[in-house]
Amino acid sequence: MARPRPRARLLAAAGALLVVCATVTGPRLGPGSAAYGLAVGLVLAPAAVIVPGLVGTAQGQQGRLLRALRERGDAAERARRLADSEARIHERSRIAAEMHDLVGHRLSLVSLHAGGLELALEGAAPQLREEAVLVRRTTRDAMRELRQVLGVLGPLARDTGPDALTHATGTRADIEALVAQSRDGGIAVRLDWTGPDLDARPAPVRRAVHRVVREALTNVHRYAADAHVTVTVEHDTAVAATDEAATAAADGARVRVTVRNGARPGPPAPVEEPGTGRGLTGLRERVELLGGTFEAAALPSGGFRVAAAVPAEPAGPGGGPAARRADDGPGTLTAAGQGAIGTDPTAPEPAGPGPDGRRTAEVLTLGFGLAALSALMVIGIAFVYAAQPSGRSGPPPLPRIGMTYAEVAGYGVLDNAAVRAAATGHEPPRPAGTTGCVYPFNGATERHPGGLLIARYCFDAAQRLIAIDRFDVPSVRDATPWETP
């Protein structure tokens, strides 16, 4: 990158060199003198050196700025994708912790019952005791392998304290407790529950409902503590007459959760600890893993709305779109929760003109610039050429004795009837050999009050000027409009 001072010195030196060359070569090659060459050089220096140099400098700076902005945008996009990937990994680790608690508890029960069965069969049916032992050992191995597989995700990030997840998580009582906690914190929140309780639904569905409500209320506490909030839970159910219809209705049943807050009545309050924006990303990952849909967007009225729709009976661990997306290619999360940082194939391509479009725009701009520069140079040279001094200097020449009538008329000396009438009776005698005289108007000037100076040009029979006379005649003044008697 060129520094500013050397660039300015280079342009100044090139402009000065052009002025010197034009001044030296003007008298020899041009139609004028050294002053004319200097004027041409001063016109050409800005048009041919300074303006193109400044345009090239601006073009180079614009190109570097665009490259820097493009690199900055790419870095910001990579950082955003990295943050989203980290949020998804964190949410999946939470789900893995919940799986560990749930499945581990069930396997522990199976192992316990297998041990009791082993003791019961020891005396009653020794041949079946080995089967009970095999079940207990297989259950113990399954628990160990489950811990190993889930341990790949790193820390399981278990919830502790008053927000720990239990078997009542996601039920109506649990959601009412979350709403009550927000009311105690000064939030005007209302709960609308439609349909039966969720205690009969699978634990992943109930925990997804709990997470959506808790995260949305947390954001309300942080950004809009004095706004009105409405929490809506809709549990769709259907009554069917046959088992097939009941199965179809259960497959189509969904749990819809909506948390909507209005606009704040006053100006936005400053946020002491702004969020990272990863909570909503984690919620989206959790809901989509269950095959549901998630939306979070600002409202035109100034509030915010978080909405999630989760199947009441998820198809399975691989039925959600997020899990199916794991096989799309690099840059997405795998089914085990491990992500690879790279290009997301689902992300839209950055919009903008391609290389061909940019090249065409640059060529058109350069062409118009050269045309405008050429027109400027031609106009400048034309003005300089028109302003150059002519070979003649001083006042225009006057008619001389001996010139013909045509030559005298060429100097603008023409007869004027008014001047001839004024000279009649007041002119001196004409020279001998005069055949005619001309009384031009430009020869009569007011010399003093009451008199006029008149010039007379007399010609002989050969129409040659033989005399130029100047004489005074009295001026004629108008009488008063009326005469007093």
C-alpha cells in the first residue's frame, strides 16, 4: 500500500513536468508563445495527471475497503455459526444428561429386579438362575456403555438447585410455579392453559415445554421487566372410536407453547448483562430434535413472541429434522452431538454481484471517465486557444490619404444622412478636384456645449481619398413646448 506523502509528491512532480514540457514545446510545436504553452500545461496537468491519479487512488482505497469489509463479514458469519454450533452442542449435552438420568434410572431398576429374580430362582429353578445373572450383567454393561457414550459430550451440565429437572417438570403445576416466580419478581404475567395436563406425555416433551417457558420468561426479566406477558399452553387431544383412529389422533396431537410480551411503556432500560443470544438457538435445537417447530421474532407493536409446537408423541430419537440434518455434510452437528466447524450447507449464499458483473461495472465506469476526461481536455484547450492574443495590437488603423473608397468603407467609414444635413451650410469649401464627400457618424462628436465636431472624407473622380477635414457646426436645440406672448 502506497503511503499518502509519496503519492502526493508523485502527482505533483508529474503535473509540474507536464507544465514545463508544454511551456518549452509551445512556441516550437504549438500555435502560440511560451505563455500559450504554459496555459495549455496548466489546463492539461489537472485533467491528465491530477484527476486520474486521485481517481486511481480512490479506486484502490475502495477496493481495499471492500475486501476488508468482506473479510470482516465472513469472520462475523463464521463467529455466528460457531456460536450457534456451540449452543446446539450445549443443548444436546443437556439432553444427554437428561437421557442419562432417565435411562440410567430405568436400567438401575432392571438390574435391581434382575438381582431379586436371581435370588428367587437360586433355589426354585437353578437352570433359570443363569438367565437372571445374564440379564443383570447385561444391564450393568449397558449402563457402563451409556456413561461412556454420553461422556463423549463432555460435561453433562446437570441442572442443580431449585431449577433441577424432576418427573414433574413440564406439567401444569410446574408451569404455574414458573409463572408464580415471575409474578413474585414483579412481572405482570398471565397463564392460559388449554387441554389436559402433560403428566402422561413423554419426559422430553414436558422438559421442552419447561425450557421454552423458562427461557422466554428469563428474557422478559432481562429486557422487558415492566411489560405484560401472556403464557399460552395448548394441549391438543382427540377422542377416537377405534384403536386405529386413536393411534392416528395421537400421532397428530401437538403441544403448543407461546410466550408473548407487549411493548415497554417507557424507553428501553439499559441492560447490565446482555445475553449471548444462544438460549433461543438451544431451544430451537431441542424442539427440532423432537420433530417440532420453533419461532422467535419481534412484533410490529414493539413486543416479542416465542412460539414452539412439539409433537405430543415424538417419533423417536432420529425422527426430528435436526437429527436428520446430521447426515447432510460437514458443518452440521452429528447425531452424537459433536459438531464440525465449517460451511453450513443450509446457510444461504451471500448476495451480491458476481465477478463478471463487477468487471462490467468497472469497465463502464472507466469508459465514461475517459470520455469525460477527454471532453474536459478538449474544452480546456479550446478555451486557451481562443484566448491567445492575435498578432495585431493597439488601436485599429485609420483611413489614410490615397486609399480607395472601398478601402475606406472597409474601415467602417460610411455616409450618414443626418450628419450630412447638419454639415450643410456650415462646412468649409471642398478641396479642388472633389467629386463627392462622405460624412460618417463616427466622425461627429460633441466637442463643447452647443457644437458638434464633424469629419468629412472627400474623394476625386478616381474614387481616391484626397482630403480629411474636421470642422465644428452649431448644434440645433429644440424650442420650448410653447411660447409666452
